[in-house]
Amino acid sequence: MTLSQAQVVNRSLSSLKNIYRSEDLPVTAMDKGIIPYPHNTGEKPSKGMSFDLSSVTFLYPGTQKTSPSLNAVSLKIQAGQLVVIVGANGSGKSTLIRILSRLYDPSSGTVHIDGRPSAEYIVSDLHEATALLSQDSQLYPLSLRENIGLGYHAKVGDGSLVEQAAEQGGATEFISKLKDGMDTILEPMIKPFEMNLYNKKSHFLYKEMEALRKKIDISGGERQKVVAARSFMRFQSGKIKFVAVDEPSSALDAEAEHKLFENLIKVRDGKTLVFVTHRFGHLTKYADQIICMKDGAICESGSHDELMIKQGEYAKLYEIQASAFAQ
């Protein structure tokens, strides 16, 4: 096998390995835990996951930033709560989501999950109990049916569950308009005999090969709906206790985003939900807790009414959003 062939294979294998992880983001959390999650304490298990963060600070490794992305963050989230995290760009919202999802370990401070230090749990168990819906999630060189079904790979062949997940994710309408429907492959994998041409894009046969591969282009919003459908498929495993939604709807219009959030809330069933979104107005009526962040710290927390009375950072963000939608 030539070097270029090996590179193609490695790229394909690297992408496919991510299918079996809870999401597609890099994990830097140390896996030294030995306690299974959920841990059997003899009490009736909760359907949601609880969190207790104390003085959590996080600085990205290798970064030249001198100020931490999170600075002395303390908060409590009860099992089954719906929490909305708001703040300007760069305020630390996404970093906090990654700490909660056990993708990152804090540089300092403590994180407890269900009353126990998160580092004591087996990381892969926590990831199996977590569904992270992010704008960074990706699609794979498989059919749309498989891309959705692999959210719960044990049931990837269950057509009714896959179709239900597609409906919940808002993907059914656009998939039905594709010639091959659920069997559509957006970007077919490179076949062995094509590998020699992979790095020879000027070769006339490369152009012929690309034409025959029949790539199907869909919009960013449509891709996000497939990713959302995969998350709904994950719920069918019965293992999900924590749903983290980190700006998944940047490619969705306001109506599609609203429908996605409504569907997530419908299947909540006691799960802990944490949302990060710029368009948060319609979520505040459901929120048990709103956390407002600024410069890596929590500047305010409470209910919508409480925070509007304060006329602080949250009220400013809310009013900016309201005026933007009114125009």
C-alpha cells in the first residue's frame, strides 16, 4: 500500500471510529475512573443526571490565552432540570457544556455527577449516558438511514425507529425529496482502485471518477437535521440521562430551531437538558434555571422573571434578541 493509499484509509477509519462515540468532538478527559455509570446505590435511579461544580477553572492546553475560558465557575443542576445557558460569543458557554459532558477535565476545581466526583466514573459510561447535539457533529460516508440509525447502532436496521427519529429531527421532508430517499449516500467512500488517483486531481481520470461518485449536496440546515435525528435515535437506547444542546441550530432557521427544541422537550422524560443557543427566547418559559455567562464566569442565574427585574447582562441580551426579531 502506498503512502497516499494509507492516508485515505486512515482518514476513513478515523471518521468511522467516531460513530460509536457519544459525539464527534475531541475528548481530553483522563479516563482513570473505575466506577460504572450509572452506579447502583440501592436507591431508585433517577432518569436524569445531576451536577455540582465548585470553583471550576479551565484553560485550553497549548493556548496562548492568559485568561481561562472558565473562571471559578460554581453551579448546581438537579436531575431532570431544563437549563438554558446564555451569553455573548466567547463567554465560555461551549466550554462549560464540554466540562458537563466530560469531554474536558477542569484545570482546577471539582465536578460532581450524581453526588460523586466525575473522575471516579468510567468515561465511556458517562458518554453512553450523554447525548450531545452540536454544530460540530458530522455525517459519515454511509446512507442517511445508517447515519441516523447509528445513534443506536443495535437498532440501525429498525426502519420504524429510524423513520421516527428522522421525523423528530425534522429531516423527513427533505429526505423524501431525494431520489434515493433514506438510502442516499452523500459522499461515497473511495474504493480501493480509486486510491491511486486520490492525490492526482489534475489527472483526467480523477475528474471522471468524481463525476461517477455522484456526491449529493445538502444544505447546512439539512445536515443539522440528520445529526439531530441521530440524537433522537440515541434516546431509544434507554441509557441517555443527560442531553446537551450546544448551538446546533446555527444552520437552521428560527422555525426549524423552535420545532427541534419542542421535540426535544417532548421526549425529555426526566432527562436533564442543558441548552446553549443565541435564540433562547422561546425556551425561557420551560427553563428551571437560566445561567448567564460573561468573560468565562457566571454573572447571573435565576428564572427569566428574576433576571429581567435585575436589568443586568441577561436582560440586555434578551432585549437585543427581541429587537432583532421584531425588525
